Amino acid sequence: MTACTIVWLRQDLRLVDNPALHAAAVRGKVLPVYILDDDSPGPWRMGGAQRWWLHHSLQSLAKALAKKGMPLWLKKGDPRIIFPALCQSVGADAVYWNRRYTPWGIAVDKALKESLKEAVEVRSFNGSLLFEPWEVKTGEGNWFKVFTPYWKKCLAQVEIGDSLPVPGGLKSPEKIPEGDRLEDWHLLPTKPDWAGGFRETWQPGEAGAGKQLERFLVSRLSYYADKRDVPVADATSGLSPFLHVGEVSPRQIWCAVHMAAAQEGHLEKPVQKFLSELGWREFSYHLLYHFPELPELSFRREFNAFPWEQNDRYLLAWQKGQTGIPIVDAGMRELWHTGVMHNRARMLAASFLTKNLLIHWREGADWFWDTLVDADLANNSASWQWVAGSGVDAAPYFRIFNPVLQSRKFDPEGEYIRRWVPELAALDKDTIHAPWEKKIRPKGYPEPLVDLYATRDRALQAYQQIKKRG
Ligand SMILES: Cc1cc2nc3c(=O)[nH]c(=O)nc-3n(C[C@H](O)[C@H](O)[C@H](O)COP(=O)(O)OP(=O)(O)OC[C@H]3O[C@@H](n4cnc5c(N)ncnc54)[C@H](O)[C@@H]3O)c2cc1C
């Protein structure tokens, strides 16, 4: 009897450089499977923006597999219940998957492996990271809590091989039970359909990821290091949502940028800068793996006593991009329209929420979770804690961003604000960052929710309180 492997696809929705799929194809017949498990993640059930992305990503993957004569089997439910029956009905003697690192993902995978391993071979692979979180250790054998030495260690022990090709000669099992229809999962918004801006901005799927990477290498990489902080410069890769669902692997990106640098020597500086950002992704996964409470609890314990404020009116104004602080509102509206926000704007919006409004970073992380197409438990939790000052290797608390100074520095002409906040479009480049300074009240645009200087002082006082206690 020919061997038959079920490949459980999760955050690796691609055919190229997919170690689990590749190894399964070498064994014999293959059934690629995707399971929508809405219960195991608990409060971190997939958000609305990601559901939109997932729908299109699965559609695109199913098409690519169909071209190879392969189905993509879909099922909603608990993998621990679905797999034993599925293995029996297709006659599978192995289940392969690429590893994931969310606390609930690890728990489900462990339990499933335990329950299946008597009956079938279960193997897992690394398809999502350059470095497994447990492989990188300090001299004393501990996990890293500071990025720079972490990344130095990674680079010193780097051995990134070539990407794997699309497996050839894929064959599916003859007998496959009926799965779900993607449409029946209702992943797309209907009433209201808020995804118009997403459709204009993105092409989810492996082919879309390839185009995005190519565009970055050809036209953006050369000025990445100098312009990555400028929201209107279009200098960053835009790869985060593709990386999150694994439509491209970090190894493919690693190889592609190194090849670009080898061809053109002057790219060395932007390549190193760009790779260090990929390094922050690796570091965030390292942190989540070693401190699985990262999405829920402040890493620095003294923050448990921080006097956060509950203010639904402020929170709603922030979510809607109606805070009266132009750069913050531009970022929040970009997020609502496109499903992403430029990194600099994410930092400013997060800082304003946690420090000027004193609203808990969890509230911000929750909103991002629902609205970002790249919402990623590791990156989102680590970044929110970094900005809030409560995290591992976080920005020092007293360095509170002044959104107006930041806006003048990184959006000097006010183009980003003009693009996303049309009420301010007619203002000149001096006024647009802080119209209230010139006593200008643009029609339809709110006054600032709070005074930036007074709230900065209040945040510093609150921090002094917990520092004394801590
Ligand atoms: C409050 C806050 C929340 C965030 N939430 C997320 C999130 O949910 N998902 C997410 O992918 N990123 C998150 N980030 C990090 C960062 O903003 C995005 O990764 C980046 O803006 C994506 O754009 P890009 O692909 O063009 O990035 P590029 O600059 O082209 O970087 C390349 C890749 O490196 C990784 N990366 C870059 N910066 C960071 C970073 N600071 N931390 C971790 N990885 C990074 C991403 O995978 C990114 O695609 C957050 C940042 C902040 C401040």
C-alpha cells in the first residue's frame, strides 16, 4: 500500500518552501488540509480583518493546488476530533505539519500528537521562522530578553539553507470524505462590507506575496534604511500580512534579499537594516515562546499596579481616528481603510493611547487584533508592550513620544495626514500637525481630546508611583 500523509496547513499557506508538504510528497500520496478552529484560541479568536485575508488566501491556495490535480480539504471544528476520523477514512499513515508558536497552538498540537502517535507517524517542521525559539540561548543557557545581543547571536549561528521548490508529482488519496465549502465559513464581511479598501490594497495568496516581494526588491529596498520611518515614502516591504499566514517564508525573503545584495554592493546597508526588522519578528516569537503570557500580562510586574484608566469615550475616539491629534488619526484611519498602519504611526497611536490617554495596552492590542490584516500574536503583543514600557527590552518609560514633534519630523510636508484626514487637507505644512496651536478649528475635525503636555506629566507621575512600589 502506498504511504499517505495528511499535511495540516496553518500559517504556511504556500507550495514553495513548505517543509511539511515537501516531506509528505516524498513519502507518497498527500492530502492538504486546513481547519478553522475558532474555539481553541479563546480570546484570541481570529479577528475580522484576518478572516477576510484568510478567505482569499485559501481560495488562492485551492486554485494553485487544483492546477496540480490536488484538492484542499477544509473543515471547521476541533482538530483533536477531526484528525482521528480523517486518518481512518483516507487511509493516512502519517500527519505532518509546520510548527506554530501561539500558546493554544502548541497545546493543541501536543495533545493531537499524543493521541495520534500510536496509530500514525506525526512529524513537525520549521516553516515559519529562521531560528527556533529554543535554539538561541545566552551564554548561561537562558532565553534572551534584549534584542541586540539576541540578533547578534542569531547572525553568528546563522545557517539558512536554500528554499525548497514546489513538490513535484503530487498525488492525492482516492477516497476523500466530503469537507466544508469555504463560502459556508462566512469569513467575508457582508452587512456592512467594510473591506473595499482592503480589496484596493491587497492581493492575498502566494502569487500576491511573490509580487509584493519583487516590488520591494526592485523599487524600495535601496532606500529602505533611510526612509523606512517616513509613512508616505512607501519604503517598507508590505510583507507582514503575507508572512503572518505564511504565503511567503522568512527563508525565501532572506535568500532573495541576500541575492539582491550580492548583485548590487550598495544594497548592503538597507539589507542589514531590513533583516534586523525580520529579526524583531524572530525576537517577538522568541519572547512569546518563553513567556506565553505575553498577550495577557505585562512582562514587568510593577505594571500590574499601573493606574490605567477606563474611558470608553476616549477609546472609541481613538479607534475611529477622532482624537484631534492629526498624525494619530491618520494612522487609525489608514488602519481602518487598508488593514495595516505604517510602523511609525503604530508606535505613535499606541503611545498616545497608553501614555496620553492612560488606557491599558490590552485595549489597543485587542483593537489591532480585530482590524489588522497582519495581526500576529507575537508581533502585536511584543510591540504593544514595547511601546507601553511594560515589556521585555521596552522603550524607557520616560521617553514619551510627542506626536506633534514626531509628525513634523517624519511627515514634514503633512502628506500622510492629508491622505487620511481630508478635513485637514487645506492646511499648510506648518499648521497641519497641530491646528490648535494657531487657534484654527478645521470644519468637521475635533479639538484634541487631551492636552499633550499635561497628560505626559500625568503619565510620568503614574510611572513614578509604580516604580516606588516595584
Ligand atoms: C503597536 C504595534 C503593533 C504591531 N502589531 C503588529 C502585528 O500584529 N503584526 C505584525 O506583523 N507587526 C506588527 N507590528 C510591527 C510592525 O509595525 C509591522 O510588522 C510593520 O509595520 C509591517 O510593515 P512591513 O511589512 O512593510 O514592514 P518592513 O519594515 O518591511 O519589515 C519586514 C518585516 O519585518 C517584521 N517586522 C518589522 N518591524 C517589526 C517589529 N517592530 N516587530 C516585529 N516584527 C517586525 C514584519 O514581519 C515585517 O513584515 C506592530 C508594531 C507596533 C508598534
